Amino acid sequence: MTDMLEKILSVLPENHPWRNTIAWLDTVDSTNNRAKLLASQGAPEGTVLIADRQTMGRGRLGRSFQSPAGAGVYLSLILRPNCPPEKLMHLTCAVAVAMCDAVEQAAGFRPGIKWTNDLVHQGRKLCGILTELSIDPATGLAASAVLGIGVNCCQEGFPPELSGIATSLSIETGREIRRADVAAAMIQALYAMNQHLMNRDSMMTRYRQDCVTIGREVSLVGADQTVRHAKALDVDDEGALVVAFPDGTSAHVTSGEVSVRGMYGYL
Ligand code: BTN
């Protein structure tokens, strides 16, 4: 067993149901790619892959996710929801709240959520989430969900192009952060989230409390790069952002349709 896996298991409770399905990888293209492959081969719910480094870490909207060795926790979890995908519209929001719980547990402060699912602190991004569902064509049910999460832990600084928008747990706390503690807190928070996943109302109530986008003036950037200014009013129970436009109209926009930029920067 690798040193890192031993450390993670030493922090997890002895009887944690996912203890035996956690794997540590030194290098992988993307933990989400590997998890999707394992899910297609029948890997059980609770399979967790954590990598020291990713060579092709992926973010939302086709972006890449920088994943240098020793710096972050790059983790993917396989769930087996076996329910209609419409029942999982709030899944990414639930993961974001769980990751706020994990950061609070491991680093002692609670980050905010920039809609839909970036964890932020002091205006900079700490964590990104990429959720990928696989639908069984025979039943139309969600046969697997791969939840991919990258948390910046130990970076002491970022390259100039990222320094204004990215931060890490070490930078924010001013102390050394052990990735094993963060990974164990993430696994526990994800397990608890999965236990309550179908309780959508309470999950979304918690999401709204953590979401720092609500109440802000934002720019909505469409897939065709068109930009519309709006005020973010709320997040609905399916995770869509409720916005009001200057002409008095309002809309519910989804993360598939638009991304959000603050009027004066990343937030
Ligand atoms: C985003 O910020 O747009 C989402 C980033 C998600 C990154 C994580 S790291 C672990 C998992 N493997 C990947 O390739 N991506 C996710």
C-alpha cells in the first residue's frame, strides 16, 4: 500500500464503508477518465480514485484543470444512482456543499460557492467540480455518476495567469495542509451527501446559504460568447440561476447554457 493511501485510511473511521474501494495513483491522465472506465467495467458505488498528479486534468466546458504533483487533491468518486437523470439535477450543487463541509473540517474555514460549483475564498477559486453521468440506454436510468473534484491544497503561489483567480488551502490558512486530511474529509463528506442525496430541499437550502453569487451583479457568458448583464436573484431547486435583466424580464439559466463572470473580476 502506498504511503498516501495509508495516511488517508489512518484518518478515516475504521468502519467507513468505502475504505476498501479507495485507490491512490501516482500519475493518471484524468481521474475522471479512469473512473468512467472502471464504472463501465462494473466498479461498485464508493470507488474512489485519488491521484498525485494528472497529465490531462479536465474542467467544465472543455477547459483543462492544472494538476501538478504534490499540490492538490485530485479525486473522482463513482456513485450508482440508478434513478432517472432528472432526479439528479441538484447533484453538482450537493457536491459543492459537501466540499464546503470537507474544507471546513480539514482547514478550519468555510468557503463560498460561486454558482454553479466553484469553491471560492476571498474572491479566488479553491476547488472545481466536474460531474459526469452515464445513462443506461436500455433503462434510461443514470447507471453511474462520476464526481470529479480538484482542491488546491499545498500551492504557495500560482503562475501569473492564475494568481488573480486561484488560491489554495495553504495560502488561505497560512499553515501546512496535509492532503491526506483533506482527502479523508472529502470522502466522509461525499458519503454523508450520498446518504441524503434524495432530500433535495434540504440540500438546496444549504446550497443557497453557501452560494456567494446570489445578490450579485453578474455577466452571463453564453456558449457563443455573447455576454448579458443581469442580477443573480436566487438558485432554484434544480440548480438553475434565477436572474433579472435590466429590461425587467427574468430567467432561469442553467450551467450548460451560460457561465457567470462578476462585473469586476472572477467573482
Ligand atoms: C472545473 O473547475 O471546471 C472543474 C475541475 C475539476 C477537476 C477535477 S480533478 C479530479 C477530476 N479529474 C479531472 O480530470 N477533473 C476532475
